[in-house]
Amino acid sequence: MLLGALVDAGVPFDSLAKAAAALNVGAHLEMRKVSRGGLAATKVDVITEEGGAAEASHSHESHGHLGHSHAGDEHHEHPHAPHSHETDLKSAPHEHPAHTHAPHRSLSAILAIIRGAALSETVKTRAIRAFQLLGEAEAAIHSMPVEQVHFHEVGAVDTIVDIVCAAAGAQVLGVERWLASPLNVGSGTVVCQHGTLPVPAPATLALLGDAPVYAAGEPMERVTPTGAALLRMLDVRYASLPAMRIAATGYGAGGRETKGQPNLLRLLVGEEAAETSSAAGNETVAVIETVIDDSSPQLLGYVSELLLGAGAWDVYRATVQMKKGRAGVQLTVLCRPDLASALRNLIFRETTTIGMRWRLENKASLAREFLKVETPWGPVSIKIARWPSGEVVNAAPEYEDCRALAMGHSVPLKKVMQEAMRAYSATLLEGEKL
């Protein structure tokens, strides 16, 4: 499905076909136009020596958008397949093949095939990483060294071709950053080499890590280990569709029709809108909130320190009036979206709350840099914020640096901070233009 979406969005089919041929594993690609749910799409099949296309024995689509890239300093490319409120597309990074006759291959054998192919180093590195991630996930699940893992399912020729061609298509597309929405992992069970397993499969969960997931629709597998590995291979982040000017749209088709929603992966390629790129940085921030009325201030202070140590950007507390006249404290955490799950779990574990809210919001920030200045007591970092034009908007001494010097030399903190800013102003006179 990803290969079909890439071709549909403008990646030359020949570039994928050449990557498949370079593997020399007796397989080639075929492309055709199909319809899914009444929408036109591109279907790419891997044709093996056995004489047929590798079709899926069970579908797996991941709901949402697939990509956002930054290419260059001011112009940005965004391959992006958003949640569609009109078509409500389901998407799958990879249509997992039938495995009845899949050969068993060790990780080292698969990596040797990739390393020996006439492919660019970028493509090889990405494809190798995908298989290494798969191997590590399987090794952890089965409690064995990764060297002993044999790929009963993902080692099939068609899957090697899928992963390598996806890496080749991503290189041709030229994207540097990808975004995806929360993934619909599906539900029910799936029959594989190890027997009947729950959906999502254990390896899928291990590979997805903290990615936001949910289950909706008829019971079926919607994200497989291979699909999860492709998302990891592309370093996908999970966030809402940014403001962008769309240059191309691609629809990749799955192997079958699905009830209610088209079995498609949608890929959007575009350029970030100028009005959002005028600020130096625009990104998505996760906001976690909960109100607590039965914890001591010391406990909440301790939890705030844990949250900051675990990667939260900011943690703050505000007194609020709750129902029935109870006084409470609203705990708010700001963090990267990929940390939201871990920080929510930390709050549940360390506080008395039994529920919380969380959401994704847009964040605009100025470009920042640090400059070391010398004071009579030692060096202090000055944080400098600039407009995209380079003009300095604000400059301030780092608190922790000043605090350490104040305590170490028994001088007032405000004096250290004032001296640091005086030293910074002196550097401006020597050549830094404000």
C-alpha cells in the first residue's frame, strides 16, 4: 500500500522496479490501477518466482495520515495522509503477505542480501534498520538472542522487496520528516507461524512503542509487525496535519475491499504554508491535565520533579475550586507527543488521580541558541531567541548556571544575573548586532 501511494504521488515506478531487481531474489513489481470504495488508487504487487502476487491473508490498515517532512531551511516538503472526516480513510503502511510457504531466513542472511544489492547506502541503511528492529522485537518476545531469530513470516521474498522498495521510494520522494495520526491497530486474532495470536500481535506492540493507537471497525489485523517496522524505519512522529500547500496526493490500495471504509493509504506531499513558517519553529505539543484534591503539596512537588526528569517540557500547578466547595490542584504537563503515554502512566503511578485529560495542540517557538559569557565567578550561558531574519528578540541568563555560581561564591543571585547580562551586552558592542 505504501508503494502504491508513493507511485500515485509521483515517485517513478521504474525507480521501485529497479530496486526490486537489484535484490536478485527472483521477484519483480507490477503496477495497476484499481478502485477501493469508489476511489481510484494504485496497486503495486510483488510477483515471485512461484508465479503469483503476494496477496494478504489478512488486511491491516492504520488509520490516519502518513508523513510530514522538512527539506531545506525555508521550504518544507510534507508527505502527509490526514484523518479524513469525509472519506475516513484507513491506511496501511504494508499489506502483510500470506505465509503458508514463506521460507525461513536468519537476520544475517536477509542483511547480506540487502548489503550485496546495487542500492544506495541510504536505502540499504533504512532497510537494514527495519529488519534489525523486527529481529530485536522477535528476540525480546521469544527470549532468545537476536542471532537465533529466524524470520518465518517477514523473511519471505515479497516482504524483503516491500521494505527495500519502500526505502527506495522514500529516498526518491526526498522527505526528511514524516508524521502520522494515531494508528488503528485492529482487534480479534490472527493465525501465524506461532499459532493464533491476539491483535495487535506482540511484535507489533513492541515495535510501535509509545505510538498512539486505538481499535475500531470489524475485527481484523490492521497493523502488522512489518507495517510497524516501516513506520519506525521512516522515524515517523505522530501529530495533526500541519498547515501546508499540497503539491501531490497519492492513494495506495490494499488487496481487498473493506466494509464501510476504503482500504487505502493516502499520502500528501506539499510545502509548509508561509504564514506558519514565519515563526522559527512550529510543532505539536501534548498537554496532559488532571485535578487532584487529596494529595499533599510535597507529593505533587515530587511528582513534578519526576515528570521534568522524564522529559516533560514544563510542569505547573494551579489552585482550583472543585464541586462541593473542595479545593484542588490542577496539574498540567507539556511534553512531546511521543512522551505522552509514559508521562500519563507516571502520573497514575505516583499520584492519587484516577483520570486525566490529554490533547495535542500547536506550538510556535522562536529559534534559540546559547552563548557563553564570563563573569567574575565563572561562565554563564545566555539563551538567545531570534526571529527567522536573525534579529534578536530576547536574551536571558540561564538560571541554573547563575544559581550554582551564587551558591558557590556566596554572592546574591541577582548580582550574578546582572553581571551575566552586562557581559552579554559587552559582546554586542564587540560585534554582535542586536
